[in-house]
Amino acid sequence: MFHTYVDTEYSPEKCFLCNGTGHDESGNCEACGGQGDVLVAQPSRICHLCSGSGNLEIGICRACGGSGWALL
């Protein structure tokens, strides 16, 4: 299912931080809010900073908010 916002199409993609489960070790996943997926502008692009993992050595990737998907 596609959603359209200001001439941009968005589609749900699996959250990389929780691997689509919606949960992490502390409870609900911060990146997807427990949903297991996030809306991503299409065409979808994996975050270049964390290579789609949602994590960096210092913690959650701030570029993608932990979702693993690029925001641009």
C-alpha cells in the first residue's frame, strides 16, 4: 500500500534496527515505535552512514534514526 504526501510516495519497509519484530532489548523499538516497519520515501534507499544496520559503534544511527533507511 502506498501513501502520497506532497507528491512523494511512501511505502512501509521492514525496520532494520529490530529486524521487523517491533521490539528490542529495552522494549518497543525506538526506530519504528513497535510497529516493525517504517514509512520510507520511494524508491527506498538504505542509509549510507550505517549501511542499513541502524546502528553505529556509538549507538543508534542518527542519520536514519535507527530504521536503516535513508531519509532522502
